[in-house]
Amino acid sequence: MAKSQVFSKLWWLYSAVIVVIILAADQLLKKWIVANVPLNTSRKLIPGVLSLAHVRNDGAAWSILSGRQPFLIGITVVALAILAWLLFHYRYSAFLTIGISLMIAGALGNFIDRLRQGYVVDMFQLDFIDFPIANVADVAMTVGVALLFIYLLFLDKGKTA
């Protein structure tokens, strides 16, 4: 059986593994940050480049939509439904499966926080630029979106399942 045939039959397994690994890393690191870094403080990891912070964000990036948890939860549910449909529809592409799986994992990571706590724990602070403090889920979503754009710009040949 050809490599692409194996992938086309097991795409769901590859996706599930990516989601579980990213989700576990996100939730475990958030738990560690809460236990080891006092709230609203940071610790230098790479001086001048990266710090580990402990902040609570009840909005989205740059705290936009702060305090609008029902809206953010609703948007996440819609986004997850669309991503699940895209994952199934474009399951022939390993590249796109990885990108969509990263987006699903990221959305789920922050969704869990919003449901459980009413806010998202963020920890990665770039010290050389004014950029939102992020977490593993945010990074996964960003990489997933980048992969989606790369796919659409350079790899899409109009295939469908």
C-alpha cells in the first residue's frame, strides 16, 4: 500500500495525535505556570528575548473583547465546527491535516480555560516587541493558520475529497 493510501485511511488518527499532544502540552504548561510563577509577574527565560509570565486574559489577543466570554465561547464552537468540516473535507492532504489539527488543538486549549475559569492563562512574553503574551494554544493556532495560508497560496491544486 502506498504511503498516501495509508495516510488517506488514517488521517483521523494523525489528527487526533496532534490534537492530544498539543492540548496536553498547553494544559500542563498552564498548570505549571499557575503553580510556579506568581500572577502578573514574569521570569526571564532568554534575556531580552523571551520571558515566562503569568497573566490572565479574559479576552482575545491584546485583550480585545475583554469580558465577553459568552461571545468568545460561541465563536469558538462555530470555529471548531468549521474546522472539523474542513479537516474531513481536506483529509487527503497531510500538510493541511496538520495545519487544521493545530488550529483545533489551539481552539480547544483556550476553550477549556474559558469554560473552566472564565479566562485564559498566558505565559510567553516577547521582550523585544510589544506583542500579546501567548500560550501553547495560541502558538498552535498561529502555526496552523500559517500552514493554511501556505497551502492555499502555494499547494492547493483544487483537490477535494
